[in-house]
Amino acid sequence: MKEERFNDLRREFSYCMASPTKELYDDPWWRISTFIEEFNEKRFKHVAASRWKILDELMCAYVPRSDTGGLPNLTFIIRKPEPLGTEMKCVACPKTGIMLGLEIQRGKNEMKKLELHKKLGATSSCVARLAGLTSGSGQPHEDANHFEVFAGDSWFSSVRTAEYMSTRGYHFIGQVKNAHKRFPKDWLNKAMDEMAAGTWLVLRATTAKGVNLIAMGYKYCKTKVLHFIMTEGCGSTDPGQPYIAKFRNRDGKLVKKHIARPKVLVEFFGVANIIDVHNHIRQGTLRLEKRWRTEDCWFRLFTSMVGIILTDCWLGYKFAIKMAEKRSRRRHRHHDITLQEFTDWMANAMINNPYTKNTEPEFVDLAVLQDVDSVQATSTTTSSITTGEQTTTTAESTTAGSMTAGSTTQQSVSSITYESRGGKIHSVCKFIQKHWKETRQRCRWCTYTKPAECNIRAWHYCKECAAAFCYPGPRNKRNCFMEHVQKHDQWLRWEHSRRLHRQRNTEAKKQLRKRHR
């Protein structure tokens, strides 16, 4: 494709995500809002999450040449690595790191038009909407002791937020800084002024609506007091795993000090930074915003969404590998898979996508994730669609199968199966390994038909025949795999003669060794 053609497609690509009906209702974000809504619906339907859910924000970096660059609103947050762009409030699962829901910050006037804003204000209404988007994703509601905990930083936390979340049946915990209305912040500071590090005070109160809330002051050093608001039953205030503080003494030696803290804060601080880690992977490692340069503001938002989806897929695959290692008690071959390698596989799978509008895969909900502290292995769920003689198989959460041919080991993530005339099923798989030069083999069909041209190593292999074959791709138009399926009888004769030739060679070598002895 020519560069001019690609630029034309990129210029008009944002209209694929647009909803013309929303333009009629004066929605300034009509070219991206439908994409966000469908993203949230798919995540709620197909992604299982733990009972803890983390609230935070992310930035879609965009630096326009003038004003807002065509966007209805631009946000500037100086503390962010990418301070200028479109801000989104989000919810993530702390166990897998996958994003569960997003909400665009539309601007001061536009946010006032959203649900619950007049009743609860900006921050509390945002928490309520995000909780409604992600509550119950993959959770067993039959359990009487089931409850969900939403944790957020100081932007989301207030007495009003905790009170409303409790009335809706959720638990909430967050750190209180600026939004300290009806919170005993000054009293806790005075009461804990002379206390040592590693102490905490717990206060319990009942609001006018009959909601029991917990206010906690925690002192992790001699001078600083942290304030937390939470619903009753959110967690235990008994002593938990201590925090290890590292510092150098007067002699310059590294000293470690164990500072006590309650169990509920152990859980909170253990998962509070999961969205920051996600942002670092997306903006620091993947860096699509830096590589796909554009002046189109809507294509920039699409680029950020692609980065979020790719990061989620990689984190989900890493979680599946972790669960597979837990079941098998062995180190998986893709334990150290990088995001760049996974992105290359995803791109190739989308280019060679076998699905059409008439053959879309049926999605199956993943297994339910248990508590953050005791997550059990998730079961693999698959769905298949049969079209004529070709059967396509997909897996929502799967670990790669393996094939051994001689001394070389290959591995596959997904496969497409074909049926030969004799009724035998053949699965075409792709070589996936970090050191690809050591794993890829020469096409077996080319060695029989075109031995002089067989210098290129194949990317795919047949799982049942344990042999490499050429398969159509971005650089190769041969389809030796289908030829070996259609002419399977001839293939078996060649393989039989090949085995006989190998046996004769091994016997001749043994006889030569005996003579030399």
C-alpha cells in the first residue's frame, strides 16, 4: 500500500467509530463515545474480574498546534508523564491488570449533563457510574458473603462517595486529602501528633442515612498522618504484614525497619498502583502515541485505545501463563514473553484473520476469578465454528500447545484445522519462540518438489504431521500446507520413502563404525 493511500485511510478512519445519531443530540464526542460504550459492554460481558476493583485516571497524550486541536476539551495534569491530552477515569482488575471500564472527562459543562451529577457532584457521581459499569463482572452472586470493594485515590474519596456506595451495596476505601468535608481530619492530626510510626486510630460513625462508616488515621512516619475513609466491613483493622522501610543511618549503612499497618491497608497498598503500571506499559514500552504520529485528534484517541487493548491482551496472556504454571508446576516457555513479541503475533493474526461477517466466533465467558489473595486456576473455554470442510477454533484463555520434531521444539497459540480426503484433521500452527532462527524449519513440501529453491525457513507447521510448511502471509504467497492436505496420499508415500532412506543411512553408519573398530 502506498503512503498516500494509507494517509487517506487514516484520515477517515475515525468515522468507523462514529455514531451519526449522537451528533444529532449535540454530543461533541460523537466520533469516539460509541467506541467507548461498546468497549465497556464487551469488557463487562467477556472479562472476569476479582472482587477488588481499582479506580484511577489515564491520559491519552495529544499536543495540538493550536487551541484544543479539534477536541471538545483538553486536560492538563502537570504531575503526569504525558501531561496534556484527553483524560479518562477508569476501573481495572488488580489481579490481571486488565481495564474494565472507561469514562471520558468531557469538560466541566458537559460533565454536568451526565447521570447523578446534580445529586452527588463531580467525583462521587463518576465513582457511581464506573461502579455501575463494572459491578458483577464474573462474580458469583449466589454466595451470601459476596461483596465488591472499589478502591480509589484522593480524587475519588470522600464521605459522600463512601456513603452512596454503601447504599448501593458496594464497599469503598480511599485516601482522603482535599475532600475532607464531614471527615475528622484535624482531630486525627492532633490526636496522633505524639504517636510513634506504625500506629493507627479507627473511628466509627453512623450517618443520617443510617450508613456505618469507618475513618482511619495511619502514621507511617513520625510526622505524616494518612487519612482513609471506608465502609464498614470493607476489611480488617487488625495488624497485618508490616511495611519494610529502608533508609541509611548516620554511618551510611542501609537499615531496614518493620512498620506495622492494618490488614485492610496491606490489601489497599498492594493493588493501588495497578493502573499506573498499565499506563507505564502502554506509554513507556508500547509507545504507540510516539510511533503513530498524526495531527488528527480522533485518530490519536483511537491510537490510545489500541494501546489499551493490546496491553490488556498481553496482561491477560501473562496471567493465563501464570495460572498454567501453577497447575503444571513447570515454567512455561512464554514466561518471559515481551510486549513487542506479543504485539507482532497479534498483528500477524489480524492480517491472517480467517473470520468474516458471516463466521464470527461465539464468545464464552471466562471462569470466575476468586479473591485477590486466593485466586485459583482458570479453566480454558473454547468455541468453534464449522464452515464447509474448514473448522476454525478460538480460545478465550489458552496456553500454547507444543510439538516436538526431532530435536526442535515449536509452540503455537491458535490453529486452523483442515480435513483431508481420508478424514484426517490437520492443524496449521505458527512457530512461536524467542530465538526463531533455532526453531523454524525448511518447508517439507518444497524439499520434495523444489529442492533447489528450498532455502527459506517456514513460519508454520502441521501439528499432526510434525512437519513445517509454507503458508500464505505478508511475505509469502505459497500454500504448501494445503497442497500436502489435498495430496495427503502422495505425502505419506514421500514420508515413507524418507524414513526408509534414513534407516538405511543409520545402518550404513553403524557398519562403518564397526569396521573402524
